[in-house]
Amino acid sequence: MKQILWTLSLGLATSFIACSESATSVENNNEHESLESFTDSRDNREYKKVTIGEQTWMAENLYFEKYFYTWEEAKKACPEGWHLPNDDEWKTLFEEVGGVEKAGLQLKSTSGWETGKNGKDKYGFEASPMGYRDALDERQKKGYRALFWSATELDSKNAFNWRFDGVSDYVFYEDYPKNFRLSVRCIENNFIEESSSSSDEISSSSNKVQSSSSSNDRSSSSITKQSSSSSKNQSSSSITEQSSSSIHSSSSESSSSMSSSSSSSSSSSIVSSSSEPPRPTVYDPIKKTLTDGRDGHIYRTTTINNRVWMAENLNYAYYFKSARSFCYQNDTAYCTKYGRLYTWSAAMDSVGAFSNDSKLCGLRSKSNCKPAEVVQGMCPEGWHLPNRAEWNELFYYIGGYNTQKLKAKQGWDGSEGTDDFEFSMLAAGTRTTKAEFTTEKEIAYFWTSDKEDANAILFDHTQQYYIRMVTEDYAYSIRCLMNYEDKNNIPKPDHEIVYGTLEDSRDGNVYKTVEIGDQTWMVENLRLEYHEGSAESSCPTDDPEYCNTFGRLYTWSAAMDSAEIYSNDGAGCGYHLTCNPKTFAKGICPDGYRLPNKDDFLKLQEATGGNVLSGQNLKGLEGWPRNGNGYDLYGFNATPISEKDAVYYWGSSEDDQKYSARTLCFTLTTMNSDICYSTKTATNPIRCIKMIPEEITAKQTAD
């Protein structure tokens, strides 16, 4: 039995489209007047067509019964022997003409664009700015945009399209509601008859056409990796996706062409145009360079605190639906200068093109995201996307808020750095969800691999840095970190830590204590139950054993012992009350201990690295979510309750006399500790501080 197999083809077509929809025509490029044509048997309309590479395209927009089509209409609208192209077929076209960075220039019409940024129409495709019709059937963007449907579906309400724009040489990949009406360019069916034992046949009817990677039947597409198999047992060189997909794997310096294959399984793959074996990724410690085996791009590297970092931003092109990369302002000159900007799903390699470390970690698929401890993401083989903890190691080593030591000596619009560590960070800016490029020379953002929230490291004109939750479809830079075996690179105490114990005679609880400077602190949270009116203690979970292990939470009036159960230092202290507590307030602390005040917090900070580093030095080695653990160099073991992102320890000093009081606070995203405030009705843990003899004497005298 013979089986008909479909093959992907390369090519282009050109022509101008005139129709009753358009009051303004665009003249044909005389260079392409000799294009071949064909006739649509349904209405005898004649269309020009053009072949580039192995693809043959209509060189005019389809005009069968109408000029703009909903997505459902578009799928069925092409003449017999033609079909609506899917994403892979569009990408094959763009790759043939130089990549998406140049496809707009090469395929747009030579006139008719209101912005004046006409195309060269090098191949006769004549993409003209006809605009589109929205859900209300109103004409939009005529003279400014040309939008063509793809057969690839996003979800039940949206499908993908490709946009040519009057302000750019790029072609943009978008998704629009299926009830919008866009233009249609059909691609000719191309099949080969081959002997096969299969009894299946594929009809050549245009209404039944299924191309090799058609999204109409959600057929699979395999992606052949151009690097050698990874150290994570990636023995296979292809990864099957349950949707039509492709990766554009060329950088601005080096590009690869694509060839397609067909089989009875109806799959397509994108492979290197070279017949040579995949090149390995190579790190040269002498030259301090990294050669990316995927495209041959060479990056400078730098070693900081026994970790090898890329000293340039990644510049590997990546396109897959919402997982995309961009040059700033869609200009390849910026890619050469800054590297590329990536959405989070691209940074994480959500399609699994290079590893399965973070497959499905992308926009709209967070619940399926289960990244490995080390995420290769978009990085070359043997390198990975750093997480929050690894960035913190870097910042800690350079002294915290001293980011000028990482910034390049120029390119920061007045806030240049000293580049002490040859990290050479540039302010590459960002791309927003509105496809706007902003903050070049002002801000640098770098993705982290942390799963729970898309996080990025922000650097601005100050010497500080910020770890922020960000929008996943913004596009930021990537710096890769070389894989390492030594997992214990954190600082170690350079002093003896002196621990002790404290027994609370009221309930028999025994607490661990630690000496820090001339202070002695409880290392554990207070566990005493307290219930006096609105002055309450509580357990953060329904399991009483949790409180026995991690301590209880208290309102400020309970912390101050406003009911005078154990002392009168905080009598009447509560919400909406001004109580002017004594300098040394025992509160509900055990005998010989008291609540710390603001001065105690400041003294603790000073003894443990100052405001900048004390947070990292006092945080526990475990217990913080999302790679937020500290180094615990002093045995204080600051840990959040119930894996929250922050912890606030009550102090006795009021902030706003009626409504809030001071706390010592630690947060997930900062390396410093701070003196914060909490509303008096909030519930926080308590760490008591030991009273020194002078304080005991003064209290006895006052009492």
C-alpha cells in the first residue's frame, strides 16, 4: 500500500493584494511581475505564488468570500491543494530569509507603511499593512500592521499569529482571540509518495490536509539539540512535545538553517544544517572563555568566590510560543552589545529543548512546574540558571550593597561601576508585556530559577540590589553559572559560638541560648501560653506539637504582659493605647530575661556584620522557603514561622505610640536585617534577651 507523507518546505511568495476592503492599493514590485500564478477553482480568482527554498506560498492575501477571517474560518478557507500554515512552517519561512530579526525587512511591501519604514520585498511576498478587524468587526491598524493567522492554537479562545510592523524589521509572534479577523496566506501542500506497509493514506484534499507538524491534529514535533548530551542523563537528542514547536538556535553572530523530515508518525524536527557531529560546550580556564556548543558563541567568564560566572549576558536565540527572546528595540546591534532578553519560560527552557530540569515552567503552566535543584534552563551544557541562594553568595562575597564592584565601567548613564571582579554588568533594560523596551542604561534585570514566583535580580543607579517577584512575560537578561560539585561554599564562623540553656520555671520549657558580643539571646521562640482578654497567644497550625517545636505567636499586648501577670513593666500596653513602656520591659519573658528594645536590636546588628550583612549572618541554615536560607554564623537561627517569607520579632519600643511597635525583621529577599514595625494587633514570635546585672539592680530599685 502506498502512503503519502508530507514534508516541510522552504520558500516564499510575493504579490500585492487589492480588494474592496482596501481603499488604498499598494503597487506591485516590478521585480516580481513574472511570478507564477494559480486559479482558485471555487471562484476562479487568480493568485500569484512564489517558491523559496522548498516552500511555495501565495504571494497575495486570500480573498475567498471575504478578506479577513476568524481563526476557525481561516483553517478551512484555503483552496484545494493549499492549507493554513502552522508555526513551524512560518518559522521555516523566516529562517530562510535571515531569521525573525530580518524577516520583516525582507518580506514587507516596498510602500504603503504609514511610518515610512517600508520593506525591501526581496522575495515578492509583499506583506502589506492591511491591519485587521477586532471582535466588534472594526478595522484596526491599517497602514501600520500586517497580521497573518497561524494554524497553531494557544487555547480554546486564542490562537497564534505573526505580525509585521511598520516600526521594525522584526516579525512578531503573538496570540489573538479567535474571533478577531486577520489576513490569511496559504501554503501549498507538498507530498511525496513512498512505499509503506501502513494501510493509512492521507488525503490531498485541502480541507483534510495535515502538514508534518500541523497544530490542527496537535501532532508532535521533536527538537534536536545541537549540544552533546548533558550530564543529567539526557541520552536522547530529541524531545517530543505535544504541540507544534520549534527552536531558532542562532545567535546574532551565527545562524543555523533548518531542514525538515517526515515520517508516518507525522513529526518534524529542526536540526543543524551541518553534517558534523554536535559541537561540545567548552570552558577554557586559561583564556577565561566559554564556547557555547549550540551556536559557537564565545563568552568571557570570571571566577568569584570559587564560582565561575559568565561575564557577558547570554545571547542564544530562542522562540517557542510565549517562551521567546528579543534584542532590545528589536535591533540586532543591541544583542551584540547586551545579549538577548528572555521571558521567564524561555529562561527556564519550558519546552525542554536542552534538558528536562524545568520543563513546563512557564507562563500559564506554573502548577506543572517541578524544576530540579539545579536548572540548566537556557544555559549551555554544564552551566545553569542561578537561583536566589547563588546570587546571595555572590553579593555576600562582594560585601552586600557594593554592586558598583559588579557593574561595568561604562554604559550606566552616570552610575558606572568599578568592575572589580570583571563581572561587567551592563544596564540592558527590559521588554514589557506591551512589547515596549525600556530602561536601557538605567536598570539590569537577571532571571533566577526559583519556581514558586518568577524572580529577578534588579540593579539600578544605586549600589543596592533587589530580589523581586516579577511578571513572567517581561523579558530580562540571563547570566549563567558553571555547574560545581562543592555545595558547601557558604562562609563558616571564624569565632567560637557559645551556647547555653534557660529553664522557664513557669511551665518547665527549656530554651537554648547563645552569646553574641556582650548580649545573650534565646535561640528559640518563646512557647509560653498567654490568654488575658484581647492579649492572646496562638499556634500558627492546628497541631500543638508545632508550637512545642517552633514557639507561639503573640499580640503586642500579650508580649508586654499588659495584664500584669508577671510584671508591671507593660501594664495597659495595647492597641490604640499610649503606654510609654519602661526602657527595660520584662513582658512575658522568663525570670532574668526581658523583651529587647530598639537599642538591643541595633547592637545585635552591629555585632553581626552591620545592617547590610546581619540578616544573612543571623538567618538559619534551613527553614526558609525558595532558596532563602542564611549562614547562621552566630547561632541565632532566625527562621520564619510556617515557611513564610519573613519573620518579625517583637520588641518593647513603640513606633506609633497608639498603633504599632518596633520589631527586628528578616525577609526572604534581602541580605540585611532591619528595624521594622508591626501593628500592635499583629501576631509575632518573641526572642528574649538576658538582663545584665545593672539592669536587674535598676529594676529591683524601681520596683
